[in-house]
Amino acid sequence: MSGVYNYARLHKNLLALALLPGLTLTTFLDLHQVSVVREINAAVVNVSGRQRMLSQRTALFALRLVSTQEISEQKKVRQELLSAIDLMEKSHNGLIYGDPDLKLPGHPSSIVKAMYFESPLHLDQQVRTYIHEARVLAQARPSELTNENPHLQYILAVASKDLLEALDAVVSQYQQESDAEQQAIDFHLAELYQQSCAATATAQAQAQQLEQALHELCSYQAQLVQTEKMSSLGQLVAGIAHEINNPVNFIYGNLSHASIYIQDLLDLVQLYQQYYPTADAQIQSQIAAIELDFIQEDLPKMLGSMQTGAERIRQIVLSLRNFSRLDEAEMKPVNIHDGIDSTLLILQNRLKIQSAKHSILVIKEYGNLPLVECYPGQLNQVFMNLLCNAIDALEEVANPNSQITIRTEVSHPDTITVRIADNGPGISSEVRARLFDPFFTTKPVGKGTGLGLSISYQIVVDKHGGILKCESVPGQGTEFCIHLPVKQSGYQKTATSQAIAAS
């Protein structure tokens, strides 16, 4: 092989050319056929050289046979001699007529064929006579195995001169023909390599453009799908909150009046008991039947519980309305903690792991944050995605101590940080490197779309000029860090990003 071209790179370039319209690999060269030709050439040269070695090996075994006195050792040497002769005959026939096992095609060139069958070499006859003499010697009786054996003398004579010279000549011819064919292939591939480099550059440029377009399409599609989904969810939640709010306000507003009315009636009953302690027997019987004393004691408590429940429903409705945040046309300063709390309320049912029969403990370590200028509905979407991922991770392990920790702090003068961490199984470095790629997911089909973290990254980084990072060690849990500027002026966003990146 001449080495004037890079064969592996040529193969890669030709594969890239298949991407170009109207071009196929067959336009240039069948690389598989080139490889086959190289293998055949190598096999022919290798086997022809092996013939020379086998002739010498046969002569050596012949000498060992006549020099060995022990019958058992003679038997072993006879077998080795026959094996060498059989291999020599198989190789010889393969070179002339072909042998698939040895990767020999047969059909030698006219020059090689003349060396086998014409004067002055008559190599075919020499090899076959040599093989015949060796077989006769291998079958000789022990008494005939002497240094004067004529078959031994013939083997030693031709193996050291005539046969050896003839084999050297044919090996040399095979090598010359192989080198010539290799040089022709190398020259052709060198020219092809130059052509393929230019064509590959065009193919790579087109491939890069296609990859960029595909990436932008995936990103746009992911954002469109997720935005539509969250918009529908927001409208649904807002509608439900509105419908619940009216009857709840009616109940909550009337409970205070009902409490006053019932307390007046209870006071009246006590007044009757004070002035008429001895009531009619039928009234006494009814008082005992309805357990009036218990009612007087329990009824105010029951009304208080109802008022507490109604207040809880009002808070839930308020959180639902806060989560939906349909007023996203412009940024506004909001309390980040309200968004986190409303998201946790939406996910309250998921925090109870049914399969493990225990709940996920949520630890809130809130700092003293200023109001943050942002799109509140979009940030709630980010909190929803990160908390859902944490819950999914904790559902994979049967850990009764499952917990999610939410920390907030002012990390820089104009920046706040939200950290959402879980004590789940963690994420490998390979998966972590692709977390924010559109449509990348490790969840089974039907459970994950691969959009949540990609959209979250766009919301935090592109929409708010912040930073979203993931830190995880397998077996030690995962933490997502959200860095957000307090205000959205261009100067402060740039300064914030530089400060966080340097930290």
C-alpha cells in the first residue's frame, strides 16, 4: 500500500457523498471490491511464499524420520511429514485452480502459468514429484529409513536447489504482479480521494444547514406544543377556580351569620332552662333523646370547622388563580414564593406515592426575596416541570425518606436563586449532557415527551436572561439551580449573567 491517501477517511467521504442529490457510491468506486482485491492479492502472495516454507519443512521431517530409531517417535514424524505434504499439495492446487477456503481465485497470469507448466521451470511437475517422493518415504519400512534412501536423497537435493529456485521465482512473480495491481488501485484511489474531499465539503455544508434547520424546527415545535398545553391548562384551572369561587364565597359569607344565629338560639335555650328548670315530661324526654347538652357544646365547634374548611377552599381557589396567571402580556414584579406554593398545591396529590404507601416530604427554606420582574405564568411552568421531574425520580426508588428541598436566596445584589433538589437516584454525566435537548427523554414511551426541560431552559435563559443548571451525582440525588435577575433591563441582565458565570 503506497500510503498516498487516507483509506478510512476516503470511505467516510464517499459515504457523505451519498447525501448529495444524483450521486451514489457506484458513481466512483466499489470500495468493497477494492478490499476484496487486496485480500486476494495478500492471500496469493502469502500462500505462494508458504510453498517455499513447506518444501523446507518437508525436507526437515524427512531427515528426522531417518534419524529416529524409536517406533513411536517414527510414527509421529511420519504423520507430521504427511501433514506437511498434504498442506503443500492443497496450497499448490489452490494457486493454480483456486480454493475458496484459502481465498485463492485460481486463473494465474500467463507468466505464472508458463512457470508452472512450461520450460525451464515445469514447477507443477517438480512440486508433484517432490510430494510423491515424500509420500513414498513416509510409507517406507523402518529398515529402509537410512541416509542412503533414494527418496530421501531426491528430497534433499531438489529442496536445496532446483525446487527452491523455482519456488523463489514464482513467489517473486506473484509479488511483482500484486505490487503492480496495488499501485494501480492506490493511484486510482488517490485521484478519487481528491475528488471526494471537494464533494464532501459540499455535502457537509448542506448537512450542517439541514441539521440547523432541523434543530430550529424541533425547538419551535417543542415550544409551540408546550405553550399550547400550558395555555390550555391555565384556562382550565382559571375556569374551575372561577366556578368554585362563587359558591364558596356564598358559603363563607353566610357561615358567620349562621354562627351568630345559632349562638342566639343556644342562648335562648339556656335562658329557658334557667327560668323553667322543671319542664314537661315529654320535653324532658326529647331533650334526652337529642342529647341537648352535647349539641350545645358541639354545634359551635362544628360551625368553626366549617368556617375553617371554607377558608381553606378560598385559599386553594386563590392559589389556582395565581398558578394560571393568564395575564402574561407583559412582565410584572411578583412574589416567587407564591408561584412555588401554588405549584406545590397543584401537585399535592402526586406527592403521595401510592406504590410505596408514603408521602414525599417537601422542605421549604425560603429566603427574604424581593419582588422579581418576570412572566409569572411561565415561571410557574418551570417550577411545575422541575418538581414533576423530581417526583418522577423519587417514584423510581422505594425510599421512605423521599424528600424535595426548595431553597431560595439572594445570590447576587441583583439576582435571586431558586434551588429544587431531591434525594433520588441521580443522573449520569451522559444523560446530564443532553438534559435540555428538545425531545430527549429517558422515560418510557407515553410517559415523557422530552419537552419539559427544553422549554424550561428557553423560559429561564431566553425569556428572562437567567441561567438554568443541573448538578447531580448518581446515587446522591439531583439539584436544579435557577438564577434570575430581579429586574429585566438589558444592563442588569448582562451583568447578572457574567457574575453568575464567574461564580
